[in-house]
Amino acid sequence: MAIERLAVIGLGLIGSSIARAVKARLPDVAVTGYDVSADVRDEARLLGFCDRLADDAADAVRDADLVILAVPVGGMADAARAMAPGLAQHTIISDVGSSKAGVGAALRAALPGHLVIPAHPVAGTENSGPAAGFATLFEGRWCIITPAPDAPGDAVTALTGFWQALGATVDTMDAEHHDMVLAVTSHLPHLIAYTIVGTASELEEVTESEVIKYSAGGFRDFTRIAASDPVMWRDVFLANKDAVLATLQRFNEDLTVLQQAIRRGDGDKLEAWFTRTRAIRRSIIAEGQDDPAPDFGRKH
């Protein structure tokens, strides 16, 4: 299956980055964009990363070989229903959502008889909006595809090739397994970040100015992901609640172990725990998933 016409529904960070990456790396692919916000569409027109901006979802997907939904996971079904009248029978419908089992079910229910292959590019920043996107966002990052067992092989191959062309390394897995993996690697860290930033802001003994002034320590690094799009993350936690709650339960148990070690003065327990987790951090760098430079490569 050849992908010659792409429609991107949702033109925030991920959607606009997809459009930019396609223009940079697949110049022969025609890109049509649509966003439910007229203001976002106007901004996208000014930025010029799409060949065409549609003012209607069904018009945007007309004759597309591939449609990628880059909207919050809670809005996937509504977006799918809005574009349904314009879909061709051969069109591959995919997405970029951070939870996959619920999204896949919602898209298949909204688009019966159409070919749905969910996907998740594991890439992003804490920024949002059309201006936040950039063409190299997916280079060297993973994209996880979660096709149904009966998905046509040529369509899966075409979607795999598309993401590889944008610079991503593609893996395929079961949707439920994806959701548990991402609950550990992405969703729980965001929940912790939102919590610790909120906790610090509410401590009466620490003024707001002091929290900001002395944030060059670990608190600063928590605030980066705590600045992420609140609507997107609200929907992620609700969509993947079973996996998040299971992971959160395990985290709370581990936190209790550390709390007890501190209370009892068990330095050996703490050192062993921190040695093991430091090795995990180093393996992330070895896999090329972060910058080995001091202070995360920040320029000072």
C-alpha cells in the first residue's frame, strides 16, 4: 500500500511535527491538516507546514491514504465520527495517543468497516500548539504500533514504513501490554510530577518565591513534565486508569519500603536501592534515549 496523501487531524505539538517531518523527509506526500479550533487552523496556515488546511474534518480526509488523529485520547471518538463521511474504504486510520486499548476500541466502534491501526510515537515535549512542533521530533525515537490480530499485513507494513521514514524505530505489541508499559515509563512519572509540584506549592512553610528561586535541584526537572498539556494528560489517566492504578499501587508499596528504611536509619537498604536505579538510568542513556551530557545537556 502506497501512502501518497496524508491527513492530520489535530495540529498541536505532535500533529504539526508529523506534518513538518513529512514535508522534510517525504516531500512527495501531500499533507492536509485540520483542527477543530479555527484559531489553530489560522495559525497553521500562517506557519505553512501543510499543503492544504481544511475547515471541515470530512473534507480533510477525503481521498487520504492515511489519516492520523493527533487529538487528546478523550476526543478520538468524536473526531472519528466527524471525519467518517469523507473516508475512503482503503484509508488507514491511525492515531498518536498514549493509551491504546481504549483508543483502538473507540475508533473501531466509531468507524465500523474501516481499517484502524493504532500507533503511539513515544516522543514529545512539555510544549503544545502548532508553533511547538518541529520536523526532527521523531528521529531516534520509538513508535509503537498496536494492530488488531486481523489487521492486513500490507497496511501494517505501510504504516511501519511511514514512521520509519520520519526517523522513528518501530515496534509492534499488544495494546494492553503497551498500556502497562507506558503506565510505568510515562504515565506514572507525569502523575508524580504533577503531584510533587502541587505539593510544593501548597506547603505553607515554603513561599512560592523560594520554590522558584531554589528550583535548580530536582524540583526543576519535575516541573518540566508537570508543564505538559493538562487536557491531554487528563484524558490519558482516565483512558488508561486500570494500568495506571496498578502501577501506582506498586509505586506506593515501594515508597513505603523507602520510608521505612529512612525511619529505621537503614543506609544499606537505601544505598542498594539507589545503586540499582542508577544502573537503570545509565541503561536509558546507553539505549540513546537521553543525552549523557551533565545536567541533561542544558546550556547555561
